[in-house]
Amino acid sequence: MIRHIVLIKFRSDVDEQAIADIFAALEALTQKLSGAHGFTGGRSDSPERIERGYKHGFVIDFDSWADLETYANHPEHKKLGARIVENAVGGGDGILVVDINTSD
């Protein structure tokens, strides 16, 4: 299984409802795609407070690298990704993506 982890530094003028709408659309996309499941996303409430500006994030699990690639190339993902970039601090510089193979 591949765990897709995305952390985002949203600009301060982006309200929580706009972020929730993006996450809801990502969850809906996850539910449509074979091999994608377990969407979880939201705002950090960590008592450690070491987010370094990455106050929002989401996780999606994929059955395989091919399933992750299908998601990455999907037109809806590309539109949502563009919305995230447009609302992140510094565009793409405000986004951190890690993909972990949890099967190893």
C-alpha cells in the first residue's frame, strides 16, 4: 500500500470553508477511484505546535503505485491540485508531498 501524505501552508486569507471544500472534493474523488481509499484531511490541532506553517494536510491510501499514478493524472486531481497551489503560501513552495510504501 502507498500512503500519500500532503501538507499545505494555506495563505492567511484563505478561509476554512474554502479549504474544507477542497478537501471534500478530494474525498469525493478518492471514493470514485479504484485502488484509492481512506481519505483523511483537516487542520492540525497538535499541542506540540511545530507545524512550521503546514497547518493543513490530507492522507490518501493507494493499493499500488499505478493507482497513485492514476489519481495523479486524473483531470479532477489536476484541477484540485491547481486550486491548492493557487491558495498556498508561495504556490508550490507551500506544499509538501511524501509517498510512503507501507508494504515494505
